Amino acid sequence: MADRPLPTPPADDTPRPVPYRGGGFAPRRMPLVTGLFFALLFGLWALGSARGWIGPLTLPPPGDVLAALARLIETGDLWRHLSASLMRLGLGWALGAALGVAVGLMVGLFSLARATGLPLVTALFPIPKIALLPLFIIWFGIGEPSKVATIAFGVFFPTVINTAGGVAGVPRSLISMGQSFGLSSWRIATRIVLPGALPAILTGFRVSASIGIILLVAAEMIGAEYGLGALVLNAGNLMRLDLLIAGVVVLSALGLVVAFLLGLVEKRLLRWR
């Protein structure tokens, strides 16, 4: 008896869900992983100090650092040092960032400014700004103006470069469209160019904020009574490693807070992306 062909099952026209595979490298928040990572580092530090793998002259135990930090809080010294540093950082960063954005926009928009300003910025940017601190002390004195000027000078250059790069990345078709509709140069700059360059400008703010904190510490190590840099320097001179590491921890926390605040600003200003 010949084999009969098997009956063909009826076609199932019911649509089946297909998993989305286009996520790419989209960032995801993983606070649990971040917390576990820092807890692991802290645990290794405590274990190494307890077992003697890490000597007290290399890195003090975490308990000593926390005790030194608690004493700073109890005596009020932490706020005195932190408030002085925040004042210098805020003034220097605001001045340098404002001038950097203004010059960066001019360099990106006008050929004359690009021909004169860009070579000057490119020539001065690689100079270590800490090396110019003695010059600023001669110009402005050993007080607050020299420290603010050092921070502003260091913040200025990355802000200019990022702003000019952001302006260069704005599609010229949008600018041409605005010109064809009769928009003034001011409206084109504020309604088209500035929003298009904003992501690059905010990236420059992140970079310049980190540079500002580095220059803040260097400036406060010369002729400053209060400030996180002065705290770290005095602790090092007295061989108080617990106090020194406590100051470094505060500086690290300051950097995290500044980055978090800039992230909030970026999220609010770039909601259109």
C-alpha cells in the first residue's frame, strides 16, 4: 500500500510578538551594581588593612578616615573649608564658562573670529594652567582673585573648543532655511545655532567642571587658610593620612555632586532629543 502524504497542518495566521532587537547600546541605570561595586572596594580596603596587607603609612584603615571625617563635621572645619572652596569654584567656573561660550559661539559663527581666536586658543590650551599660577599671583596678588582667575582660565579653553565644535556640527541646511525665511542673525544664533550646539556645550561643562576642581585644589595649596586644597596640604605636612584621605573623599564627593547637578541640567535642557 502506497504511503499517503501527511496532511498539511492549517496555516496559523495569528500574529506572534517579536522581541525588539534595536536597543543597541542604550544606557541603563544600574544603581544596585554601582552600590555593590563601591561596597566591594570598601570591603577590600577594610580587609587589607585588618590583615596587614595595606600598611597604615600607605593607606589608613577606613575606620580612621571615617573618624577624621566625623571630627571635621563636629568641629565645623569641614563647612569652613568646603564653603571657601565652593565660593572659589563657583566664581571661577561661572566666569570661565560664560566667556568660553561667548568666544566659542563667535569662533563658530564668524570667519574673522575663527581666523584669529581659534589659533590662539589652540596654542594656549596645551599649557598646564597650574604652571601659570605664579604669574596670576604676581598679577592679582595671593588672595582670592588669583585663585578665581586660575580656575576661570582653565575652564575657559575646553568650553571654547566644545562650543565651537558644537556650532560646527549644526546642519548648515537649517541655517540656510532660517536665512531664506528672513530671520535675523540674532534669531538664527539663538533659535537654531545655540540649541543645536547645546549638547556639545553641556559636554564641555562636564569636562571644565572636573578641570576646575583640579585647579581649585592646586590654587588653594598656595596661600589659602581655608579650602579643601589647604586641608589636604596641611594634613600631608603633618603626616595625618587619615585627615588627608578624608579631604580626598570630600573632593570626590564634590565631583560626584557637580556631575549629578550638571546631569540634571542636561536632562532638562535636552528633553527635545
